[in-house]
Amino acid sequence: MAAAQPYLIYDELLDFLVEKASPQELMAFRPSSAAQQRADELTEKNKAGTLSAQERAELEQMLALDRFVTALKARAAKALKQT
């Protein structure tokens, strides 16, 4: 059995989320102030070169999720233009 293509799964998940939440809801999503504060803290520690291995993994996960949310919002914006 062939392995699923990661980008196909990624696209399917984006489409699924756009279908389940309204494009307006997706566009309005913002991280909590606590999450934003943590991201800012990790970014500053990264710039200073003082991140622990665990903090580096946390920051990388945040950056991956940020890229995903950016792609999701782009898909939602496209859906809004088509309506």
C-alpha cells in the first residue's frame, strides 16, 4: 500500500476546516494573549541564544502551527472571494 502524500493530506485538512467553520470565523482566529506572550518570550530567548532544547521544540511547533494557520486563513479568504 502506498503512503499518503503529506501535502494531499495537508490540503484535505485545510479544506475540511474551511468547510466546518465559516471563513469569517477562520479569518477572525487569533491566539490568546497568553499564547502570544509565550511565543514572544521564546522568540526573544531564541534571539539571545538561550533556548533550551525543550523550548526550541516548543518554538518550532509554534512556527509550524503559525504556517498552518496562515495557509488556513488564505484558503478561507479565497472562499470568501468566491461567495
